[in-house]
Amino acid sequence: MQRYRENGGLRRHILVVDDEPINREILGNLLCKDYEVHYAENGKQALDILQEKEYVYSLILLDLLMPVMDGFELIEIMKDSETLRSIPVIVMTSEKDAEVKSIKMGAADFITKPYDMPEVILARCERIIELQEDKTIINAAEKDHLTGLYTKDFFTEYIRQIEKYNPEQKMDLMVLNIEHFHLINELYGHAEGDKVLICLADILSNMFQNIKGIKCRTEADYFYVYSETGIDYEDVLNRVLERLSAKIPSYHIHLRIGVYPDVDKTLMPENWIDRAKTACDRIRGDYSRHIAYYNNEFYEKSKYQERLINDIDNAIEARDLIVYYQPKYDIQGDEPKLRSAEALIRWKHPELGMISPGDFIPLFESNGLIQKLDRYVWKEAARQIGDWKKRYGISVPVSVNVSRMDIYYPKLRDDFMVLLKENDLDVKELMLEITESAYADNADQLVNVIEKLRNDGFMIEMDDFGSGYSSLNMLTTIPIDALKMDMKFIRNMQKDEKSMKLVELVLDIADFLQVPVIAEGVETEEQMQLLKERGCAIIQGYYFSKPVPPEEFEKFFN
Ligand code: C2E
Ligand code: CA
Ligand code: CA
């Protein structure tokens, strides 16, 4: 019983059904201190009240002999009703026979008339309600063995119980997650990981003791709290962090919070949980934001993304995905010379129109679909190089983007080799762009894969150089053939002296590594000249051309 009261002194509703006014009055006086008491004069009236569903009744005290509809008949009807079946009934009678009969029919207990001592009646009512409520959640009743918090099943069942009695109360669903929890396990061992989880559970339990709410833990490091709205989550986060660092001072733990505020009660608790989690996962890895709220915009966006995920297979089949090509020009000589191209994907969606890669590439990178998409682009690009070669007798090397996820695909090299063979290409004609931030992930493995690809003869370009975190030291160990300077350098170049110096620095680094620099995002003549003067060899950008479909690209050939 108590655990339900923990959530804000909820009062349960009891229906007293008796044709004698005096009996209703006695029971009413007895129960009204602890319960909301409602009355009916016979079975028919009781049934009407129950079917109105204005309240959720925890218990019915039922007289057996009444005019219009007696207690037996009401019990029969309730037994056949999906919603009424679960409401426990205590019958009130003075005949021994009737007691037995009613219990056989499914009554939970009986009270004899004339009435027992008031305490006895109260105790019986309370016990029956408790039994019934326990029964409902018993299947799910399980606490997380590690932290003592509820499990997710129990948590959602419990939310349903709370909702029965508190449907009007505005509630939030919050989820708290440990950023890179697996690293704690890997670096310090599982015992340490467990310790962190237990600490967090304790802190949350203490904190939400006064704020009304229930908590659970699931999927290792996700903690959920269901509580009344009006909580300052900023403050919650700060206090949790403060207590956590007092308990675990030796290293820093990052936490993220996702909140689905004022949950939509027409949805299911499972949906609330999903939404809080979606908000939370949104800021994964973003160290500048620690709290995210689920809102409508959010919802629209995830709907849109869901759509894209659903449509990708179709798009590949229907060839709605088109590979565009953007030229890279060599500007060392007097006349700029077409040197190569970059393959960039475009999605012409039959209903949503042209979708920019910025809308779907990061999405597919986060869920793994990028591998499928990249493979499609590689195949297309390889076929295109071969086609140009055949039709024009010229070789235009094309670079394709290789996502970090592709790198861990064991058959990566084999796949590329097949493409070369199928299209009769030289290994230098299919170049690979790998974004700098991929190098920060798992440097050893990456270096390993790239070394093998280079041994096979592939040219590797480090994409978006300067946007990631490579240390100079790392750069010297990474095998690459060109640096693609991140676009933001070019954006800022003409702003001030310092930004220009940064461009020069990148060129110096490339010089030191003895690789050429490709400047991306060059839009003006002036930018091109400034880069040329400083020895930048290759330019890619709107100044020469936007990415264009293959037919249009052919005009650059002469
Ligand atoms: P990225 O690899 O850094 O590609 C360069 C982006 O800069 C392209 O955007 C290109 O259209 C744009 N760009 C080129 N020159 C200029 C310029 O002068 N001014 C401006 N403002 N922009 C310029 P896009 O095509 O929208 O692609 C965006 C990103 O999407 C790419 O950045 C790449 O990370 C990703 N992406 C595109 N296609 C693929 C693909 O097939 N596979 C993978 N994995 N990623 C792709
Ligand atoms: Ca690229
Ligand atoms: Ca780039």
C-alpha cells in the first residue's frame, strides 16, 4: 500500500452498494477518512456508475439482497466484463449460505451483518485492495538486482497504476544516461562500472524522494524517472554531478538528460519512454549540451527521418539516388587543369523532392545504413569512370567518400578490387576520401586498414582536415596521399590575418608530410588567387563548378 502513497497521497475510490440508507451511512462514515466513497442503492445503479467510468474504483462493497438488481446478478455481469472483472468485490451478508455462494462466484471476501468492529472492516478493505493491486503488477514486479531500482517492465506497469489514480496530473518522463559508459567498463573494469551505476541509483533515489517520482534502470546505463512536472532539470543534473564527483572523485563522468515534458496521456508509457530517450540520444557525444527536451519539432524531424530510413531501399532500386560529380582543378600552371572529381550523392525523392546529403548522411551514419549507400555510390562512380574512359578515351580519377563505418567492414578491399576489375580501372583512378574525425576514433585499426589499401595502390585523401582533432604527432604516423583542407578555413581566410595564417599552417603541415593540399569550398577568384600564391595545388569549389550530374560534367573534358 505504502508504495502507492509514496506518490502523493492518492485516495482510492470505493463504491458502496446497499439498499438500506442506514447501512450506506455506517459504511460511509467508516471509510471516508481513507477513501473517496460513492454510493448506489441497487445493482443496476451500481452498474451505471461503473460504466460511466468517471472514476477508477478500487473496491466494491456489495449487499446481496436488493431490489431491481441484486448483488449476485451484478457479480455475474462484472465477471463477463473485461474492464469490471478486475475490480474486487466484498459482499455484505448475514446468511452463511450466501457467503459461500458469493465467494464461489468470485467475490474477494465477505463482511457479516450486523457489522463487525470498524477496524476489522477497514483492515479487510485495505487488504483486498492491496492484494488486487499487487496481483496486477506481480508479473512485472521485479527490481533491478544491481541498483535496487525498478526494472523497465515494472516501471511501465507502475506508471499505468499511477495514471489510473492521477490522470489529470501533468507528468514528465526523464531519462539520464552516462556518456561513454562502456569506456568506464573498459578502462577501469566492470566492478567499477557497477559502482558508478549503484552510486547514480542511490543519488537519484535520494533526490527524487521529496520530488514525487518513480525510477528505474534499464539497458545498463539508462535511468528513467517519472515525476510531476515543474522540475528544474538543470538543477537536477548539477546536483547529481556534484554528488557523483564527491563519491567518485578520481575521474570525470559525463551525463546526459533527455526530458519528455508534460507527457501526452493519449499515448502509451512506452512511447513516453521512447521520446525521452530520443531526446537524450540526440545529444550523444555533444559535450556542449547536456539536456535535451522532446518537442513537436523534434517529433516532426524524427518522423521525417523514419521516412527516409524506410525509403532508402526503394530509392536504390528506383535509382532515385543519383551521383553528382564536382571537379577538382590543378591550379599550379598558367591555365587551371581538370585533375579529378569527387562523387557526391543526391536524392531525388519522388514525393519529398531533392534531399540534401546533409539531411540523410549523418542519419545513415548513425544507424549503419551508410554502408549500403556508400557501396551504391562506389559502384556508380566506378562504372562512370569506366564509361568516360571508353567513350572519351580519357581518365578522370574520381574520389568517393568512405565513412568511418566502412573502414571496419572486413571485405572493404575485396569490394574495391572487384569494382576496379569489373570496370577495367587502374587503382589510381578510384580515390578514397576519409574524414579526419574518423582518425580520432580508433587510430590503430584505421592506420592498419589504410596501410593495406595504400599497399594495394589506392590514393587516400584526408577529408575535412582541420575540423577534427588529429594531433600533429598522429598525422606523421597516418599514411595519406592528400589533405583536403576543411571549408571553414576558406570561409574565414579573408576575415583577418590570423585566419590567413591558419591556412598557411595547413599548407606547411602538408608540405612537411609531402602531400598536396586540396582546398574545398573555393567560391571566388580572389580566394583562388590567394591560395595559388601560397602554393596550394588543387581547388574544388563553386568557383569552378557545383557538383553536377555526369552528363553535365562531360563539358569539362575539353
Ligand atoms: P564533403 O565530403 O566535405 O563534400 C563537400 C561538400 O561541400 C559537398 O556538399 C559540396 O557540394 C560542397 N561544396 C563544394 N564546393 C563548395 C563551395 O564552393 N561552396 C559551398 N558552400 N559548398 C561547396 P554536399 O554534396 O551537400 O555533401 C555534404 C557532405 O555529405 C559531404 O561533405 C560528405 O560528408 C557527405 N556526402 C556526400 N555524398 C556522400 C557519399 O556518397 N557518401 C558519404 N559517406 N558521404 C557523402
Ligand atoms: Ca568528401
Ligand atoms: Ca570535405
